[in-house]
Amino acid sequence: MIALPFNLDQVQAGLTAKRLGTRFHYFNELDSTNTHARRLAEEGAPEGEVVVAEQQTHGRGRLGRRWVSPPYVNLYFSIILRPRFSPVVAPQLTLMAAVALTDAVAAFISKPPVIKWPNDILVNGKKLAGVLTESSCSSERIDFVILGIGVNVNLMHGSMPDTIRERATSLLMIRESVTSREEFLRRLIHDLDRCYGILEEQGFGAIAPSWEARFGLHGQRVRVEMVDGSFTGRAKGIDRDGALLVEKDNGEIERIIAGDVIPVEH
Ligand code: BT5
């Protein structure tokens, strides 16, 4: 497969999104698109600007984890958001992005993508994409949010490092053919723009049913790992704020705001 650099004209041609994708900052290499987008936002860049890189030397996941970011085959980008709602709802942006991602992915493959709370998109039980949202807030308002997304588009199984090979997938592996990164990015920005608009105008209640419909762990036994410990229970879905509800073995319902959720055998 010949890996070609991004053709940004192709992304912008036909992009009908209203607020997102107003300007693209393109780089052959960055440490992390989230880090660069944060710098731009701190300098006053407006909502909707997008930072795209062909490769990342320090692609970031949550909690200091790494995002494997080889050149020319995948998508790594970050969008600057300046939402007008209160900081309490910032986590809902991650869930909104997961809904938009599953919509975009479903337009390219026949197998339904599923969401693993809060930020993983899985197909056939393997991770296709991840979302990393980072906010800058004062007590009453959000200054900005950086919405970072990584999608394995044309990454080959054999090119994956051992750390992810058994757990990751790509559109190439699922479709068995090459996907245009430009076409996929255009579609994804369109879906993000639409879902972001719904979230702002109608609130999370208008997004939650779509999220629930794609949540892959409904009713399943899961282990919840948080910074301060772990427990097992049954996943029950999300509440109105986007927190995960897990029923513990003693019947108590626990609200999880941050952590990892891993399915376990019965
Ligand atoms: C995430 O973290 O899933 C968020 C990933 C966000 C990446 C984007 S790329 C553009 C923007 N700029 C950045 O610097 N980051 C964002 P988390 O849930 O913590 O998952 C990280 C884990 O996923 C790792 O520990 C690996 O196990 C696995 N992983 C790493 N790279 C992967 C890849 N390319 N494909 C699938 N899984 C991967």
C-alpha cells in the first residue's frame, strides 16, 4: 500500500459543517495534536479550528497512556471547542464524540461499532478509535475544550506494535480495503458538528438514547478500575449527566465519573 500525505482540499471540499472545521492546521509531525491545539486555544484560537498531524511522537491516551501514532495511515486530530454550557457537562462531550464516531464508522463498515464507556470505539471487540477530551475551566464556565480523536484507518495488523496487536483493529482490517482518510475525516467532522449542535441546543438527554443504543456492555458483568481502587458489578447504562451506572453485587448502584470498565466472565 502506498501511503500518501493528507489532501486537505479534499477534506474541505464539500464540508458542510456549520461550526467545526472552520480552519485546518496541518503538520507532518507533532508531539500530540491535543497539546498543539491547547497552545492555539490559549493564544485565543476560535472554536472549530482543527489540528491534524500525519504522525505523533507523543500521542496521548488517558491517564498518561500512549496512543500509537504511525505516519500516513491513520487519523490524529484535535478540535478546539468553546462550549457555552457549564463545566459540569464537559464529560458529556466525550460521550457526544463517541456517538458521532460510531455514526461515521457505521457509514464505512457493515458491522456495528460499539461504545465502551467512556471513550473507546470497538468493532469485533477490538479498539478502532479513542477520544481524549481535555478542558480548561474556571469555576463557572468552560474556557475551552480540546476534543482529540485517533482512528485506525489504514493501519495493517502486521504494523501494529505488540502492545496493541491483539486488542486493536483498523478500517483496513475490517473492510479489507483502503479507506480515504480525507473522506472519513469529512464525514466525521460533519457528524461531530451535528451531534455537538444537538448537545448545545437540546442537552445531553437528546444524545443519551443514541449513546445507550451503541453501548456494548449493557447488563454485562464488568470490573471498574478507578484511581483509588476497583470493584465488579453489572453495567446498567448512563445517567443524565453521562456517568456510568454499575450495580454492585450487594444491589447498590455506583456512579462512575472517571475510570476504566473491563468486561469480565460470568
Ligand atoms: C484513548 O485513551 O483511547 C484516547 C486516545 C486519543 C488519541 C488522540 S490522537 C489525536 C489526539 N492527540 C493525542 O495526543 N491524543 C488524541 P485510553 O482510553 O487511555 O486508551 C489508551 C490505550 O489504548 C493504550 O494504553 C493502548 O492499550 C491502546 N492503544 C494505543 N494506541 C492505540 C491505537 N492506535 N489503536 C488502538 N488502541 C490503541
